[in-house]
Amino acid sequence: MSLYWQTEKYLTTSRRKSVNEKQRQKPSVIYWINLWQVLFPLFLRNKGYELQPNQCHVTVSDLSSEWHWHRATVRSFLDVMEEFGLLNRIRLSKSVIITMTVQTSQSTESCNGQKKLNLAEQLREALSDWIIGKVSLDEIGIKCEQLVRRAMDEAGICDSCPSPDSIIRINPAADDDERAVKIRMVALECITFAAIQRALRKSRFDDSTEFMDYFRLELYGDWTGLIATSKGIAGLILDVDRDENSDYDEDDREFLKTLFKPFLAFAAKAQEATYQIGG
């Protein structure tokens, strides 16, 4: 029996059963993979959307025409595939982005039982490669844009950011969907923090002995004093109004500035260790 007729038979049988029937047998993963590969030609994979591996951008009508099925049968087939964790769908206004999870790094088990990475986690994972110099600025820019656009699409949001050559100005606070604002906020938080981490990484090879000597010879091994000094140095480094910082007088500020470089060296070494152990 052909794959087409096997699927027709399965879908017809499924529609006769109760939707809430818990004992419905799950077809084998191999069955669905073979069916998908036979019935899903490559020319449907590119329709003006930035696709990831094992993704396609189609309409129900596309699949209905190609498979010679009624549109309702196509929808049922995709519903069953998604129910079994064999694909994910991003529904757009007139089309759908389909990801075959069984052919990607996402396992079937992870789709059924494991938490999917949220936008912030995906961005942090991508930006970590930029922080340590694995990818270029252009590459990480493209990746971040793809992740944000995908989050917008999954939420059904039309991104209202103007194009670079647009002469129309918008007021994001007034015109944007608040969900779009939240997504951009998450992205900007991750990117700005990653930029600080990348800048800090440059100090990992600097000499840190001066700060160690200060701890041993000036603070006499006082850990509370070390923490207080570290807090003060970090505040002076990050406080844009540090010249007006009233926590220290001028002489103290000048002295702490001499410890900036070894202090950052320790921080950079600690950060580097987290990447080496996969943190």
C-alpha cells in the first residue's frame, strides 16, 4: 500500500475516534519521517522567509495541491504530526513555517516533555559565541535578528520598526504592540550585557598581582574589606557619574583607579572559566 493511502486510511480512522481518546496508538517515528520525505519536495522550502535547517515556508493550499489532498485533510495531518511532537509550526497570517523536529537537534522527547528555550536563553546562547570570538559582528547581528523575528512571528506580531531608508518615523511607545516592546527589551538586555562581557574578556591576560598584593598587604586578608573595595571599584567603573560619587573622596578615588586593571583581570579570568566549563 502506498504512503499516500496509508495516511488517508490513518487520518480517516483518526477522525472517527474521540479527540480525547488517550489510548490512540502513535505511529512510528520512521513512518512519519518517510512519509514527510516522500510527500514534501524541496522546492517548497524557500518562499521569502529566512529559514533554518529542516524548515519550510508553505501554505495549506501548497500542500493540498502537491499532495492531492483536501485542505482539511492536510490540516488534520499536520495537527497529528504536531501532536506527536514530530513537527513545530509557526502560524503566520496566510502561511505557516514548519520545522521537522525529528531531523533537527530537537529530539522528539524534548518536544514532548522538556522545556523549550525562551528568547532570552536562545539569545544568550548565540551571543556567547560572539563574546568568545567564535562568530563575527555581522554573523551575530543576523542571528539576533532571526531570533527576534521568529519570536515576533510566533506571537503573531507585525514588527513596526522602520527600515533604514524609510522617511516615516514612528513612536514605539504609542504605536507598538506591548508584546513587541517586551521582546525588543529582552533582546536589548541580552545584547548590552553581552557587549560588557566581550569588553571584559579583553582583560583576561592582564596582570592581576597588584590586586592580590593589596588584599594581602593592605587589607591583611580581610575578606569583608576585599568585598567592600571590590564593590567600590565596580561602582566607579560602571557609574557614568563617578566623578560625582560621594562614597569616596578624591584621593580614595584616585587610588582605587590604580586597581581597575588588576581588578578587571580577575573578573575576566572568572568569566573565562565559566565558558571553559560550559557555564
